Amino acid sequence: DANDQKSQNKDVKALSGGERSFTTLALLLAIGESLETPFRVMDEFDVFLDPLARKIALDTLIETAKVMEHRQFIFITPQDLSSRKTDPKLKIFCMRPPARSGTVGGPVQQTLEFGN
């Protein structure tokens, strides 16, 4: 219950990784409403979220990005987005897994290719 003082956690160090990630996203969205930056980039924002919190967060971020169409949002995640449907305002680019060479620390430079 939001009114129960015992249920209110005032120390962010006591939050789980997912709770911290979710709280950080909420803070960044709130701050972002007053910033006039043309780009918003979030990298690995969802790695500590459980599946339900991840869906809620991603839905919220995508909806926010669509409403603020005068800005470009870039979300980078190692999570699978194959179930997401694209539309004219939402593009999903997937990177292929990098090819691993047999030599660790060898002189071969790897280039990541983007696929659809």
C-alpha cells in the first residue's frame, strides 16, 4: 500500500537491480521532458529487469518516443526483440553475433554486420 510507511523504501541501495533500473528509467523520462536534446540514447537499460517490468518499460519508452516525434530515441539492448512489431515510427536493427576467431587476442579485427 502506497500509504503504508513500512512499504516505502527510502534508501535506493536497498532496491534490487531491477527496481533501480526501473526507477532510473522513470527519472530519465521525467528529466527528459524538460531537456531540448535532439537525441536520446539508452544503452542496456533493461538488463536487470524481469520480463514483466521489461515489457512495461519498453512499452513506455516506445510510446514516449512516438509522442515526442521531434526527437530521435535509440534503445540499445542485448535482449531479444523479435516479438516486437515494427511500424513507420519504430525500426529495430539486430546485430549478428560476432564471429569468434580461434586466437584469443590475435591481430584479427572483427566487424559487426547489421541484419534485418
